[in-house]
Amino acid sequence: MDTVLVAITSPQTTKLNADHMATAMQTAGITGELTWLSPDEACEVPFTAPDDFDARQTEDAVRKALDGLPIDIAFVPIEHRKKKLLVADMDSTIIEQECIDELADMAGVGDQVKQVTARAMAGEIDFQDALRDRLALLKGLPEKIIGDVIADRITFTPGGRVLVQTMKANEAFTAVLSGGFTHFTGYVAKMLGFDDHQANVLEIENGILMGTAVEPIMDKDQKKRSLATLTMMNGFSFGETLAVGDGANDLPMLQRSSMGVALHGKPLVRDGARYRIDHGDLTALLYLQGYKRAEFVTGGKGQSGVAITTS
């Protein structure tokens, strides 16, 4: 046995059952014993892949055979399945918002900035240029508006706390790598318990945003470099890394990681990343690694000492 077929769904929309698994196995041409990672939600089948097995092509075939049902499919190598390093994008991945869009909305230039953000995340325009252009529109805003956005507008993607705490409990190192801003990544790291966070630093003078960030900008190349640095500094191999994101700025780090996951990703990212989760939440990344729901860690503390009791 060297490969595992994993099927994951959101039980709020569709309950996974043995018939779904039978369709998946028949389409993939495999046999094996079902192991339920979570009833109605996640199941796996270990098997020995033939030499000519094309995992991505077979995943697409299984999705088609399931006739559009909201079920995520992945073929995962058994070797190094449980990862030692998690690196995660923040905006629209660990949190449900794009922070710069929320700042712009409160500044009255939301529509203009959101259009640029969408194009940048789709890979249509250069990220660095897009960030500088958007930041210029925020010049003159009071720094306190950042705290207002955090308090009133930031919500966490379901499953994030459980993902971080479960991997940390199994001796993994966790980090947020964001093209956003350290004000927000610091908050997210403290609340969820990430070990590290890296993002852009806003230039602020006398409590006023200057409309710029400290160079160099955290772009797709820097995210990839940060992944490599964290891997080497912690004594891991790239085969022990997991990366998750949704936008074009994340794609190089997803492709460098051995388990790069497009979470509800833009089309470019879904096509370019090795794995894709289109329907499940962040706990799907634990199922990909073979964790059972009974092994999920739902408690713990973030760096701020805030108790964590929900997903």
C-alpha cells in the first residue's frame, strides 16, 4: 500500500456514504477496505498504485463520476503523510475576508480597491504593483481603523483553530505567510496559536497611514522563499510540508510544498495546485493527512493566552 484515496464532504450539504465511495473506487479502478475518518464526512481507502497511475487525471474522473456532488477527492501518498510544517495564507484562507478590502470599504474606496484585489488574486495583474496602488488610496487613514476592522469585520474560516491546534499537538510548526499586513497576521496568530507570522509592514507616522508598506513586498516569490526558510530552519524536508492558500500570490508556495492545497481557490490556483478542496473547510487538511475526527484537538490556547474551544 502506497497511496490513499480520500473523499471529504461538508456534512451540512451532502452526507458521504458507501455508494459514493463505491463509485469513486470503481472509477479509479481500485479495491480496498473503507476506513471512515468521520462518519458522513470523510473516508479513505489505501491501495497500491500502478506504475502508470495518474493521480490528478483520476481525481478529475472521479469528480465527474460523482456527477457534481460537493465531494472533494484526493489521492495522497502514504509516505510523509502527516506533515511537520503548515504554512497558510491569511486572507480568504484562514480568515474569510481580504483585509485591505475591509480597510478600503471603511475609507469609502471599497469598490475601487476590491476590483484590483480580485484581479491580483486571479493572477491578472502584478501583485506588488496592485498592492502599492491600493495602499496609496488608504493614505491619511487613522491607524485606529485597523483595530476597528479587526473588531467588527474579521471572521475566521471554519476549522482553522482545529487545524492549527491538532498539527501543533503532533509536533508540527505552523506559520501564516500573508501578502496582507502584520497588524492582522499578528492578531490571527495569537488567536489561533500559529508559531510564526510574516506579512507586509504598513508605514505609519503619528498614528496615520502613509499609504505605503516597508519594502520588499511579501509577494509570491517571498512566500516561496519563506516556506523554504522555515523548512530548513526547523530541520524538515519539503516532503513534510503542507501549504494552503486561495490566490495567485500563493501558487508558488503551494507548488513547492509536497501537499499544496487550493482551498476554495481561484481557477488559476485550483488548476496549478496539486490538491484542491472546493467544498470542505480547513479540517479537510487534517483528513488529507489521515487524522480521524476523534484525534482533532479542539481546545488549547493561542499565543495571547486566549482559550480556544470552538472550530
